[in-house]
Amino acid sequence: MHLTFVVILCLSHLSQMRANSQIVYKSTNIECFPDPAFAVNSTCRIRAVNWNKAVAQMDCDLITPLANTSVQIEVFKKSDNNRYQPFLVNVTVNMCDVISKRNFIPYGTMFWKILKKHTNVNHSCPIMPGHLIARNLYIDKNILPRFPLAFYQIYLKVIENYADRPSRTAGVIKFYVQAREMSTDPTIVYKLKNIECIANPKRVENISCFIKAINWNKAVAQMDCDLILPLRNTSIEIAVLKKNYNNQYHPFLINVTFNACDMLSSRKYLPYAPIVRKVMKIYTNVNHTCPITVKSS
Ligand SMILES: *[C@@H]1O[C@H](CO)[C@@H](O)[C@H](O)[C@H]1NC(C)=O
Ligand SMILES: *[C@@H]1O[C@H](CO)[C@@H](O)[C@H](O)[C@H]1NC(C)=O
Ligand SMILES: *[C@@H]1O[C@H](CO)[C@@H](O)[C@H](O)[C@H]1NC(C)=O
Ligand SMILES: *[C@@H]1O[C@H](CO)[C@@H](O)[C@H](O)[C@H]1NC(C)=O
Ligand SMILES: *[C@@H]1O[C@H](CO)[C@@H](O)[C@H](O)[C@H]1NC(C)=O
Ligand SMILES: *[C@@H]1O[C@H](CO)[C@@H](O)[C@H](O)[C@H]1NC(C)=O
Ligand SMILES: *[C@@H]1O[C@H](CO)[C@@H](O)[C@H](O)[C@H]1NC(C)=O
Ligand SMILES: *[C@@H]1O[C@H](CO)[C@@H](O)[C@H](O)[C@H]1NC(C)=O
């Protein structure tokens, strides 16, 4: 057996991030402060669904009807020193007017879309005493305009208006959300790090092997050599070694030897052979059956 060639390829895999930066509004917390003159037995909590999503579940028993109800929507953005500062939005919307389409205030319409989808307050006023629920409530990124990436508190004050007396606060909900980039399922890439080619000088000359970086995720190998003697019945050993925490390479799962000529002529269907054949067909001029002759290089 003549050793012709040893190629050492170093790969590393990266998790590909920021492929497309979609925003998500992830619920982080919720607090409910109903006025007991309006609602009792309230529970409010957040349930995590996955890395990008958490939903609010809310329950309460309404004891006083809501017939002409406004919601003050105020948004606060968490600053660098961890304090919530007023952020752009501070509107008061008569929700009964929005629901009955007497009013089309943008934030009111957004709020109504969420109510309609996730609560049983999905009808026109009045809202009669009974059990009110919100299930799997979250802020759909398609409903809200794109906010800067940050933590927010959405402050909702529910106000009942009367014609003959001052309005009253029925309750306050503080909904905390994080506007963040959606993390997609990390896609794996194998990035070439280095290549070394070691040849038997009696069989191979003029070797050059190098890696060229293309971008953050990709680098490619360029290899050249002049074959002195033809290759007629050639085997390839493929072994994979994995770098461990103390920076040493240890055998890792794969160590196979197969006849490359059988592989190139598809006479044998060995594991890994199709991968090697595909790579050689696409990227090299060793894209034909054996022998690999001297003149074609
Ligand atoms: C509040 O919860 C208690 C215990 O479940 C129940 O007996 C009561 O009827 C509830 N209040 C209202 C207004 O539904
Ligand atoms: C938001 O508007 C309300 C009513 O106009 C006002 O009372 C409140 O102070 C405002 N909030 C901020 C943070 O300016
Ligand atoms: C309102 O919500 C309740 C409970 O989720 C549902 O049964 C009902 O069909 C909804 N009504 C409308 C008009 O969407
Ligand atoms: C309903 O609320 C509005 C404020 O949004 C107020 O101007 C109006 O007088 C109220 N109407 C009744 C019938 O209570
Ligand atoms: C190696 O390169 C030299 C210089 O370009 C050339 O003369 C020689 O023929 C090459 N060797 C082979 C085997 O082709
Ligand atoms: C792979 O297997 C061959 C034959 O069994 C052995 O000689 C060689 O050392 C192995 N390679 C590695 C990297 O473990
Ligand atoms: C080719 O190599 C294989 C080992 O992979 C060996 O069994 C076979 O005898 C060789 N054939 C010839 C014609 O040299
Ligand atoms: C093999 O590769 C060479 C050089 O890239 C190319 O010219 C030739 O067409 C390829 N042959 C086959 C059969 O793919």
C-alpha cells in the first residue's frame, strides 16, 4: 500500500443567528389591580410557551357592569438605569365606541383586535357582571408597529364613564413585554477553519492547500497538486476527531476506509461514500471513474 495523500480538514460549527431579524413581543410579566367595587377573584399570570413566546391568562369576576368604558393606554420603556420612562404612547380611548365602530383610534383598534381574539370581552358594550377571561393573550407582532428592541411596560387603566358623575377607575393592568429579535431555530453550518495536505513526494508534487474565507459563515478550500503516478485502485480513510475542552483531538464516531474507485463508479454503496462522491463531483476534477491519470490535473 502506498500512502498518497493525507488531507486534514478542520471544521467548526456555528449557530447561525440573525438570519432575518423578525421582531417579537414576548410577554415577561403581568400585574392586575382591579378595584374591588368592579371586579373580584382576579388572577393574572404569564405562561411560557417557547423561547419567543409567553402568553397571559387572566380571570376575574365582574360585579359591576361596564357600559361606557375607556382605556388609557400608556407605554413605558425601560431605560439603561432600569427605570420605566414614558414612551410615545399615552392615549385614552373609549373602547365601547371602538367596539361599536364609532371610533377608529389606532391604538384602540389594536387593543380591540387583541380583546376579540383572546378574551370573552369580544362583544359590544355593556359588559355584564360575570366571569371574564383572557386566554393565551400576547401581542402579535403584526398588530403593533415595530418598537425599538427594549423592555416595555404597557399600562392599561380601565375607566368607567358616567354622564351624571365623575368617571371611576375599574382597574389597572400592567403588562410587561420585551421587544426582541425572534430567534429562529439555529441552523447549523460547518465552517472550514484550516486545511493541511501532506503527500508522498514520490507520488504527488506541487501541492498547495488553503482556506479562503467567504463570509462569517463560510470558508472554502482550494487545493492543487500534480499527480506523478496514476491512481488505479485507491482507498480513502475518513476519520473524524473532535476537539475536547483541553484542546486535544479525540476520535469521534467516524473512522471508515473505503475503496474510492468503487465509490466513484458507484459499485459500492458505503456509508459516507455518497457524500464524498458528491463533494468530489461538484468541487474537484476527480469527477470521473478510476484510473485518475497523470495528465489530467
Ligand atoms: C369569587 O370566588 C368565590 C370562591 O370561588 C365564589 O364563591 C364567589 O362567587 C366568587 N365571586 C363572584 C362575584 O363570582
Ligand atoms: C398620560 O395622559 C394622562 C391623561 O392625559 C395624564 O394624566 C398622564 O400624566 C399622562 N402620563 C404621562 C406619563 O405623561
Ligand atoms: C366570544 O368569546 C366566547 C368565549 O371565548 C366565545 O364562546 C364566543 O363565540 C365569542 N363571540 C364572538 C362574537 O366572537
Ligand atoms: C361616555 O363616555 C364619554 C367619554 O369617553 C363621555 O363623554 C360620555 O358622556 C359618556 N356617555 C354616557 C352616556 O355615559
Ligand atoms: C511541478 O511544478 C513544476 C513548476 O511549475 C513543473 O515543472 C512540474 O512539471 C510540476 N510537476 C508535475 C508532476 O507536474
Ligand atoms: C482508524 O482506523 C484505522 C484502522 O482501524 C486505524 O489504523 C486508525 O488509527 C484509525 N484512525 C483514527 C484517527 O482513529
Ligand atoms: C483494489 O483494492 C481492494 C481493496 O480496497 C482490493 O481488495 C482489490 O484486490 C484491489 N484490486 C486490484 C485489481 O488491485
Ligand atoms: C469534471 O471537472 C472538470 C473540471 O472542473 C470539467 O471540465 C468536466 O466537465 C467535469 N466532468 C464531469 C463528468 O463532470
